[in-house]
Amino acid sequence: MVLAESKTISFDDFITWLPERSEYRYELRDGEILELPKQPTISVYCLVDGEYDLHQFRSSELIKSLTFPDLELSIDRMG
């Protein structure tokens, strides 16, 4: 759900707007405030061909690591 459609929001405006306590999570992406489901997520950035690639892992999905290929870790196992 996009909450701010009419104008681009700056990071400072986003931080000022961001509710201290909310049942939802919010993300600022390309100047727009997005409402996200409240689901634990781990975000991992990998450098691929000189650019960063984002991988997100949720729930019981195993976190994949090129550095630690034998890693068997998920959000559920950390909880």
C-alpha cells in the first residue's frame, strides 16, 4: 500500500512522519512511504558485478550465504 502518492518524501520527512508505535512497518522506497506486513525479515545485500543485489529471507526460509555455505539458519530458528 502506497501512503504518499502525490509528492516525493525525503528521508528527514519520513523520519519525522514515522509513528513511534504502530502495528504496521513502513519503508521509504524511491520517495514513497510503503506500508509493509509485520513479518520478520532479514535483508542481505550481496555485491554482484559491482552492484548490490538485495535478498530477503522470511520465516522458515533458510538464509543462503556464499561465505558460509553450510549455514542452516532461519528467522524461525532465531526466535
